[in-house]
Amino acid sequence: MGPYYRATSQTTGAFFDSFYQHPILMLLLAVGVAGAGFFIWRRKTPPPA
């Protein structure tokens, strides 16, 4: 475990450790954030007239 674990709680450390053990989770998280951002951006822009 890296030195960043010293300043974090055990739950936070386990959360980041799960990303190292399962890299597909990082891909799913990135796709989810991009999808949510796209829908929010699409809702805020006015429709073309």
C-alpha cells in the first residue's frame, strides 16, 4: 500500500484498492460520469431553432 493510505480512512483505502484489483470499475466510472455530464449538458442547452 502506498503512502497516501496514511491520511485516509480504511474505507477510502479499500475503495481505491478495489479499483486496482478491478480496473474495469474505473472504465465503468468514467463512462458513467461522461454519460451523466452529457445528459446534464444536453438538458441545459436550448434546442436548435
